[in-house]
Amino acid sequence: MARPGDTLRLGKDTLTFLTTAAETDGAYVEVAVEYAPAVIKPPQHYHPRQTEHMRLESGRLHLQLDGTLHEYDQGADFHIPPGAVHSMWNPGPETTRVIWRTTPAYQTETVFETLWGLTNEGKLRPDGTPRLQMPLLALAFRDEYRVVTGRPFPPRHGPVPAARPARPGLRLPPHLPPAPGHPPACSPLPDSPSPPAPGQAVRAGNEGRASAPP
């Protein structure tokens, strides 16, 4: 379990927990991240049911959001809505510091610890996505983090409450018929943002400069 002040390290990058899910009863988790200039662009991904709020304290940040490149400078304040496909990185030349709040928290602390840990162990592809662990991560963190791979992710059954939901056990997917004489093993799928709808970064401070991707 993460505690305030705990720091993850990855090369020259650091992530420090400022406010944990335990302190907010699962309402949100907030971290401070310091990024060195990026060598490779991180993977495109989205968060099905969470909003990310970013406040850029120093340096520069590039955000690829639903196919549009947004460039931010110190003082920028923006959010990424649920379902918006994105990636972000430091274009350099200086270190970037971001205050990053994720609402609601769900298992975001464990996502950070797991992905940063896998990277340190060299268990990621060159684009930053896990190798053999991807199916397990896609299942374990399906409410928090989904990498855009072109392959379907395991469906989630049942609604997700607002704070730290319990994980239901696996059940038969709806396209498999029940055995003769037995009732169906799963309920109908709820509405889910798949594929994600186009989103927009909402800026409440320093305006970002948007341009078409290369």
C-alpha cells in the first residue's frame, strides 16, 4: 500500500505519492511526477472511468489526445476525460514536474507501482507496453488502464462503485451458451466506453497550443 512520501524511480524519472486513496477514502490519488526529456514516446492508452487532472509546475509537456498534439508550458492546467486515448511526454530540454490527480482512485497506486516496477525489471517492449504480462494486466487493471493494442480487452461484469471497487470473479463471456439444463453463467454486459469517444483537453490556466500530429 502506498504512503504519502513514497517515491518510485525509473532512470531519471521519479513519482512521489502526495495524497493516497486511503486518505481520501478512494475519492482520488495525487502524485508529483518529474520527467526527464523523453527518449521514446510512451504507449497510447486510456482510462475507462477515471479523470486525470494535470498541473504543470515546471518544464514543458506534450500530450497526444485523440489524434491531436497539445503543447503545454509551465503553469498549464488541464484534464483528460475518461475514455480519451492519449500519451504524454517531456519534449525537453529541461526536467518537467507535474502534479497529477486521478479521480476516482480505484487501483491507480498499484498500477503505478506495477508498471514502473516492470520497466525497472526490463519486462517492457520498446514502446513501453508489457510483454507476457499484458493479458494479466489487462484483466487486473481493466477499470484503470487500457493500452491501445488493436486487440479486445476482457469485458467487465457488473457496475463499478465510486470508491475502491471489489473485483468480481471471472464468469463465462456472454457469447458462450450455457450447458444444456443449466442457467446462463453471466449477466448482460453494462454500457461501457468501447471504443472510446473523442475527447478534448480542457484547459483552465495557461492555454496549450494545439496542432495536427505529424
